[in-house]
Amino acid sequence: YVLDSSLSTSAASAATASSKAFQTGFSTGENYTQVSQAVTAAGGAFSSPTFVNTVADFHNSRVFEWNLAVQQQLNATTVASINYVGNHGYRELIANKGLNAYGFANLPNVSTDQNFSTVTEFSNQNRSNYNGLIAQLQHRSKYATLQFNYAWSHAFDLISNGGLYGFSYGTAASVINPQNPFDLKANYSNADYDVRHNFTASYVLTMPYIGGPRALTDGWRLAGTAFGRSGMPLSVIDGRLSSTLAAQNYSGSILAEQINTHPQGLSSCARSAATINGAPCLNAADFAAVNATTGFNQQKRNQFRGPIYTDLDLSLYKSVPLHLGDAKLTAGIQAFNLLNHSPFDSPVNDISSGQFGHITANVVTPTSILGSSLGGDSAPRQLQLTARFEF
């Protein structure tokens, strides 16, 4: 009888009456309290709605960029360059999702507006800075094409991507909410994509004919790529406290309190990778749940780092002329993750998890037979045989 609208005590009757009460109150200009009381009296349930607001003086973001490059030709086939790149952004978008939070540390004792639950405000208070030094060496000749790139960089911001979506890298998700919604400047730290060191290389080597049967010794080509970078930044969070404050209009993850000092920007994951059965990358004894006395920002955002990443791909091809003009048949083998190194993900970063500090997954390699986003396990070494007709 729950859906029987002919019964005054049915849910259908209560829904009809409460909907009518809401429409009547809204059309006659009743305030929130009057509408909620009328809906409740009609047998309905009226929960506090969320609210999203944009500041009245919303401006377009501004970014200043500058660079200085020096390029030198070393010989007829080799060029070296060094490029410094920097930028400063201000008036950038930020989503502050905790303006109606209450009941903890630096927050008000009660919600600022009890007519609403979570209140999100979009404003232009975000800012960012980037500095990078890029070195490049290029060589192009008849038998070799080589390119080596190294970049050192440092990126800062209040919240990466404005807090609209996280730059999630595997296990350790981004913190996209300001810790203290009433002190945004305290959130200024390493950006989610702050990779300090990044190295890439690519090469194509065409083997010259040095004699012997051409069918065996001519037409060989070796190609490959190499990748290497420092660990991705991560924050240590307290998931248990985050869940508690979610009921108090606070949206996002709370950074755990750091009670033992670590070198800035360094974790044991940068030196070794710990599996679920090994020693953890992060020590639970170094962290504690945030309490109302210490308050927010007892740990800097993104000051820890996951494991370094390396990858090596190699291809070997052999071309055979078909004596049909310029037509030829090329066959070869491609090896992705040639050394079969496990590309470890960042460790579990929630101190309330029983797996805190352990690495529980691999990351997707940027190059593989499966592609970078098809959902397959591209971590192990993969071999692929290829053949193509060229003309």
C-alpha cells in the first residue's frame, strides 16, 4: 500500500502533498524555514540543499610567461640547446568547497548558514608559479637520428586544476579542497604534477652495408625510446577524519598531522619500492590524526614522493627489397618495457588504511601494445612482431 495514492498514509500521498507545499511556498515567496516546515508538515522530508556560488567580481585569469633559450650548433649534424621557461599565474580559478563547514579546529562552531549543507564558492584567488630548465641534444645524420632531453622543473599552486578535478595518479588521489577554507594561502605548495626531474631519449640507427650477402647484412634498423622521471608528489591524508567532517559540510580530504620531520620532497619510495609484503615506503608512526588543537595544515600538501619511473622500449627491423620499383618488405620485433621492470604506483596515502605506505599496484606505461588508457595491464614486458609492405 506504499504506492496507493488513495490512502492518505501512503508514500505517494505524502510525496504529492509535500510537492504541492513546496510549489505553493516557492511561488508565494516563503523563506527557507517556512518552506521546510510546510513540506515536513505535509509528510515529506526536507534536507538542507547544497549551494554553489560564484563571487560577484569574477575576473579572467592572467598568466605571465617568459623564457630564455641558447642554441649552439656543435658540428654539421649536432645541435645543443638550453631553455629556461617560467610563468606566473594569478586570478586563477579555485573552488572552495568548505565555506559552510563547522565543528572542528579553525572552523566555526556551527555552520555559517544552517539553511544549506555544503557550500562551494568559485573565485579567482588561486595562483601558480613554474620554473623549468630544459636541456636538449639533437643529432641527425645519414645513419643516426638521436635526441636527448632533460628537464628540471618546479611547479607551485594553491590547488591544482582549480579544484574542479584531481590530477589523480593511480592510488594516491589529489587533494583538491583547501585544508582551511578560510585561509587559502596556507595551501600554497607543490602542484599535483610537480615532476622535478624528467629524462627522455629517442634514437633511430640505420645499419650501413658493410659487405656480405645483402639479404642478411643490409637493411637493418634499430630504434628505441627511454623514459625516466622522479616520483610523483603525494600527500598523506586521514580518511577517517575526512569521513567524519563530511557530515559537517566539509568536502575533501584532510591532511594528516606530521609528527616526525622528513626531508622536504623526499620519501623512502624515491630510493626503493615496497610491495604489500615488504617494508612500507611511509612509516605510520610519523603521522597522526589531526585534532582540533593543532588544526589544519600540520603537513604541507604534496611534500612526499612516489617511486621513480623508468622505461625502455626497443625495436629491430629488417627491410628486404622486392625489385618492384621502390617497394620493400619490412619485418621486425618491438619490445615494450624491455627490461621488464615493474612501474610501481604511489603508495597508499591514507593513515586510516591497513595498507598505509605500501604499494599495491603498478601504473600504466606511456607506450605499449595496449595503448595508455585501454584498461589492460601494460606493466609487464610485451613483444610484438610486425610486417609491412612499403612502396
